[in-house]
Amino acid sequence: MRGGRVIRKDGLEGQREVEPLQEGKERYRSFFDTAGEAFCITDSGGGIVEANAAALSLLGYSRDEMAVMNIREACVWPIGYQRFARQLENKGYAKDCRVKLLKKDGVETDALLNVTVRRASGGGIEHHQYVIREMTECECEMEALRESERRYRLMTDNVTDVIWIMDTNLQLTYISPSVERLRGCTVDEVMTQKLEEIFTPASLEVVLKLIEEELPKRSPERSGLVKLGTMGLEMLRKDGSTVWTETRVTMLYDPDGLVAELMGVTRDVAERKKADEELRKSEEKYRSLVENINAVIYAADVKGTITYLSPVVESFYGHSPVEFGGQHFSSIAHKEDLPLAMDSFQQTLSGKNEVLEFRVVLPWSGEVRWSRTYNRPMYDGDRVVGVQGVLIDVTDRKRMEEALRDSERRYRLLAENVTDVIWVTDLNWSRTYISPSGQRLTGRSIDEAIDHTVQETLTPASRERAMKVFAGQLAIEKKRKKDLHRSWTLQLEVVRKDGSTVWTEDRVTFLRDADGRPTGVLGVTRDITERKQAEDMLRALSRRLVEVQETERRQIARELHDEVGQALTGLKLLLETVTRLQGRNLISSLSEAQVLINELIGRVQDMSLDLRPAILDDLGLAPALLWHLERYKAQTGVNVIFEHRGLQRRFAPEIETAVYRIVQEGLTNVARHAAVGEAMVRLVAGRGVLSVQIEDHGAGFDSERALANGTSSGLNGMRERAALLGGQFRINSTLGAGTRLVARFPIGLGRTKS
């Protein structure tokens, strides 16, 4: 009863009240059945209650087949249906959920689901409403590009080295956030700086010289990336101090052989940006773009004449629907895309649903816009009377795809062309990425390197050290206050595929999620084998130097004690007796004392000459050797044949000293061990090399054994003298057949005055 009136449902007023409800139901049913998008309604357990024509067409099932199916038979959720259902129940909806569609013909395709929960008056779930949109190959490619760009940007922005890109106007177009730790300047500050604000004057001169030599050149034979090597450059910090860096420079050449960009990696004390913050902003920007995009609803007759456009078209193209009315759709299609558009139109008229991307040319301005259409046929009964669909402007997305491709290419070029090895692992040290330079370091292919954990490629000692440091870093993560941008350095011994080992220096940091939690490990590995060998050699030479010094001190002390000490003692005793003598006895004693003093002076002079003959500094190598050979013959009785060529010039002092000592030590060994009356010394200078040869035909010995066992300090000393000056030392000796000693020194940088 309403207002005192009884309304009979079977009466006239009841009929009038039911008719609008029936009309609304029919309009909803018509919209549901004719919608371009695929709709499904399921019960709370996922059983399909209803599916529209678009859903039947998309999945390939009949209406009867769909009526007995569960939504899980048509869709596969990456996270699992039960987890998806729990999320859906908690939120009441799910948007852009990516799934795999399982079509009747066995084809699997990617799709996006938008799901809404419809609840009953009591609060329970009445049914789920699904909107299914099949993803195109282009959308899948864009998703893959976005993921690839995210990965390479994440790696580049988290490398502790400074990575930079500069255009041909010497203006930075990109620099990694790690520059702030290196120079104390922000990225924005550095991006506006000129070269003279970055480098010290001396280093600026080096940089400008390189640029002047390379930029103007046109080298048709060059294309792509060309590495120019490594430079040591001194950079200016914000606080006025300077820092030395090692910079590797690579130039990118265009197809005409001209430099298009300069790229480089600067080592080493850098601080990376918060990649998670940038990724979050980037994600919000792209989500906003997708969520706020509008769609134009349109219709055309069988001839292709536009019969309807929704008002939103004006916000797309700046013209009202009236201005487009009556035009054939081909009049706005780009001529290159027209055949594709016409074919899609005919396919739709034949009863197929079509998705098409093509370029629209606005006739009023000539502007070209990219559009994506979802077309389906319009029916009047069983007869196709036209085409209807939804149009989305995807110009921004197309530009974004191109930018993503370009960004992915640039970051890939950077990551894959640095000589250091860039690698990424999970928190269990299983590799997920390694740059191609890892193959040169370890001898393993990329796939082989991925299959091996970091621990498996280290020696036991290095593995233990690495795990201990990593455990310490994980312990720091449990603290409330910690540096999220910290990195640590390790020197590790890596086992190559062939079983040999190399020493590396690894700079390591955590990769983090949006909340700052570690999700993986990023590292940069540099081969320092040569540096380690040089350090070992330096330590050995230092020990040898101390040994030689101590040996010389003992020898000098012994000679002072045996020669000078005894003579001084005799002189002291003689002088003590002089005080008690008179007359001729006094004169005789003083004469004897004078003889002792002269002998003492001679011995001291001999010792001085043995230590360092002044003639070597004053007159040079040849006169010093001639003097030494005469003195040597007088002392030992061994005659020396001296042949020389090119000794008229002076050499560097260290060269002259080394050659003199080698000849001196070699002839000493001849006198002590060879048991011969003659030896030969030959010196030849020419073509940038000074060659020394000492030869005898005496007793000989096992030279390799003597050098290996270190039993001959003289031989080791000669070899070390040659090695320190970049020279070579070789000795061949046979028992009973004599010995030949050869030393060669580079003299290109020596003095040339006669």
C-alpha cells in the first residue's frame, strides 16, 4: 500500500511499474552481450555463471561449454588462484591483474583482468564480475622493455664507479649518482659544470688534447663503440680538494664515422643514487599515464563512413565529433597504414574482432597521432551493418616505447662494454647477471658463469674471507641505523675454468627494494693479478735490499777490523814506545810508524774504491772499467780481454752503476771459482740496448740450481739489478766447459753526452 492506494501488480499501474524495470534489464543485457570487452560473471567459487559474446569469441568456447566451466580452467594466475581470491576478498576488486588465457584451441596468451566483487545484502560474496582484455604483442614487448630498462638502470645507478655520458658539445647528458661521493657535488651541480670546473689544469690539458684529436675526425671505418683506453685524471672536489681518478673513455660513432657521444667509467669512491626512489617515481608516472587515459567510442557503417564519435574525441584531437562526422575513416588514416586499416575493417565486417594500431593524420593540422582500436562488428539481427569499437590515443606510449628502447640500449652498452666485470646475485650468491667481460676474466661463458655460485669460483681461503665479510654486512642490516648506500671492498682469488687463479678486487653493495631491504648483491670486479705480482716482487726486492745492505755492512766491518783495525793497533803500540826512545832509535821508530800510516791510507783508499770508484762518476763507464780491469789483473793475476763498442757516450747513472757492479761481481766469481788465467768482457751499445757479456772457459757450475736454491747471492744480485732497470739477465754454465753471463739494459732514456 502506498499513500492509501493498493497497487495491483496484475493491474494497469503494476504493468506500468514493471515495464521500466524490464526495459532497464534489456538495456543491460544488450550492453553486456554487445560490449567490445570480454565480460564474465562467476559465483564465489569461480564457477562461470554468464559470459558475453566477446568472452566466448576470445576463449573459443560455446555458451553451453562456458556454463559448466570454472574461471580457473580459462585463466592461470602467476601467484595462484587461492592467493588471488584472498586478495580479491580483502580489497573488493583487482585491477590490471596479468594472467595466462587458456583458449579452447590450446593457445596461451597474456591478458589483463579487472575484477569486482559483488556482495549480497548480508555481506557475503554474491558473484565476481570479470573484464578480460587480451594483451597484444606490442604491450608484452613494452612490458619486457620496461623491465629491461628497470634492470639496467638499477645496475647503472647502483654501480659505485661513476658512469657518465657526454655529447659532442662537451656537455654532460648523464652522470651516475655516485659522483656525489667522488666529488662532493650533486648530480644537478655536475650537469651544469664546465670541464675547467671538473679537472685540474694539468688534467684538463690531457682531456682537451684527446677531444681535439678525436672529435673532428671522420672515420668511416669506425662505427658503434670504440674504446680509447684509460687515463689518470685529477678531479676537483666541491670543498676545493682534489682526487685522482682512473677514467676509461669510450666513443660512440654514428654511421657516418663521426663521434656521436662520449661515454666513460670513472673509478672509484662514488655514491650511488637511491634507485628505489627513482623507480617508484617512474612507476607512479607510468601508472598515472595509463589510469587517466581516455577512450573514444566510435561507429562506422559498412562503407567506412564515421557515424558516431563520443565527445571525448575533442580532448584527443582538438576537434568536435561534428567536424569528423560524415568522413570516411580512411581520410584520417596515414597513407602507409591505410592498407592495414582497410584489411582490419574488412576482417571486422566478416565477423571477427580486430585490434589494430595505426597512425591518424589530423586533416586540419597534419599532426600524426598513434591510435589503438578495438573493433567488433555491429549486427542488425544476423546481418552486419557496421563497425563499432573503442579508440585509444597511444602516441605517448609509442614515444615512451622508443625512449625505453633507447634507454635500454644505452644502459646495455654501458653495462656490457666496461672492462671491469659487473655482476648481480641473489642473497644466496647465485648469479642472476654477469657482464660479457666476465668471460675474459674467468674463461667461462656467460651461461657457465650463471650456473656457478660465487663461492664455487673462489679458492677456499678467499671463500672463507668473503663469507665472513658478507655475514658481517648482513649483521649490520639488522641494526636500526645503517648506511643504505654503503659498499665494501674485497681482494679475492678466483679460480678460472682451466684451474689457474687470478686475483681480483671486488667493490660490493646491496640491491634493495622500495623499503630499503636487501634483495640481492651488486658487484664490480677488477683483475689485479699484475698488481699483486708487482706487490709480491716489491716485497721480495725489499727483503733482498735489506739482506744486501747487511751483507755489505758485515763485509765493511770485517775489513775494517781485519785490515784497518790491526794496522791501527800496531801503530798505537809503536807510538807508545816512541815516548821512551831517544836518538836513532826514535828516528827509526817514527820511520816505521810513517810506513804503517802510508799502508793504512792505501788500505782505506782501496776499500773506498771497492765501495764506489770516483772515476765512474767523473769519467764514465768505459774509463772506470779499464781502471778496474788493470787493478783486477794486478790483484788476481787473471788477464781480461776487453772488447767494447758504442761506449763513447754517457749513460744514465743507474745504468752505469748496474753494469759496473755486474762486471765487478762477474769477474770476482771468475777469480774465485773458474780457475782460469784469462776471461773476456764485451760491452756493446746500440739500437736502444746496452749489452754486457762476461765469458770464461773455466770449471763451470750448475747455474740453474744455484739461482733456484738462492745459494749464490752474487748471481741473484746481478739478476735483480737488471730486473729493476727493465733489463734481462741470463747465465749459461756447463761443468768443465766454462760460463757465459749476458745482461741487456734499455738505454733509450739515458744521457747522450760524450
